[in-house]
Amino acid sequence: MPQRFKRARAQLIELIREKGITNERVLRAMGKVPRHMFLESGLHGRAYEDHALPLILNQTISQPFTVAYQTSLIDAQPREKVLEIGTGSGYQAAVLAELGARVYSIERHEALLQRTNAILDGLGYRVLTRLGDGTKGWSAVGPFDAILVTAGGIEVPQALLEQLREPVEGKPHARLVIPVGGHNGQTMLRITRTGPDSYEEEAFDEFRFVPLVGS
Ligand code: SAH
């Protein structure tokens, strides 16, 4: 990996740490992923500012702090099977892959996905992606240890709850992290599957994501 931006990346990680992210595994993973490579070349110089930035088709790459926040809530463990909804730039998927998770990701925009697949491949990240409506999950490869939604929905899709695996002794419970709310902001929720028919919900801070568009 080119040394370019190494210093800027290290400074970004320190900033995110100061903003309250304490999960060292997440900070280390984000310190390895070259965020500029997921952006158009005209935006490379801004890749290590803590801002969301534009992608094609009116979509955005999430703010690094938000990626750190969601990734900390999911706390993906090595070998865990993780589904991301909203591949977008591919940056979040790459961070999950750096954590050693087996990453699956769904995106609804074909042009964006083709571009992103090429970037992930080029960087050597093994992420299995699919074009489609992520609100339905990916039942053919589920159930998942964790599901991370990176677009804001008005409710929690039932299919995603069903595709969280049931509790297994000695393993962390399966969890879904999803921003839920209206147009002007969403509350970050973490829903943990504690039994075949039981789930626990925790509410965290407010964020503002691009809309989750689906059935
Ligand atoms: N995780 C991305 C953030 C992308 S923004 C990153 O790291 O860059 C959210 C993405 O979700 C957009 O690309 C949008 O097209 C996609 N999206 C919105 N609704 C969707 C749905 N129902 N299924 C799959 N993707 C969806």
C-alpha cells in the first residue's frame, strides 16, 4: 500500500479516538484502510477529513466517525459472518474485512456496485456483494452473526431480524445495527437476538443517513 496519506490517516484515527471511540480493534482496522481509494481522485485530498463525501448517483460515503461508531456497536469478530446493507463506496465493507469478518454486502445501485467491486478487488479485500434490495436480507447465505445497515430506514425490516442467527453457547449473540427514523435524522439502534423469539433493543445517538430505499 502506498505510503501516501499515511500520516493524514493516523491523524484521523486520533481525532476519532478523541471523539469517543475506544474500540482499539476498530481504530486499528480503520488505520489500515486507504479511504482515499474509495473516492473519486478529485476528492483524495479530503479523504482523511472527518466528513461524509459524495459518491456517484447522489449517494455518500459515511463520515469516518460514523463508520467507527457503527463498527464499534457491531464489534465484528474474526470469522464472523457479517451482512452489510448499502455497499456504497465499499469503505465500510473493507473495514469489516480488516477485522477478519466474512463480509457480504448488498447495494441497490448497479453502476455504483460495479465500480466498488473493482476497487475492493484491486485492494485485495474479499467481500461478496450482490445487487438488490437489502431490506430483504440475503437468506441464501444467512443466518448472520451480525447485520449492519448503512442507510436510514423508517422501520426495522423483519427479514433482517429473522436472518440473525439464534444464540449458540460460547458465541456472542447475533446483532443488527440500524439507524431508524425520519428524513431529518435517525436513532442508531442495536437489536440483539437473545432467543428464537426474543430480541433486545438498545438506542444510541442520532445520525443522518441517506434513505434506505426498499420494500
Ligand atoms: N456503507 C457505505 C455507505 C453508503 S451510503 C460506504 O461505506 O460507503 C448508503 C448506500 O445504501 C447507498 O449506496 C444506497 O444506494 C444504498 N441503499 C439504500 N437502500 C438500499 C437497499 N434497500 N438495499 C441495498 N442498498 C441500499
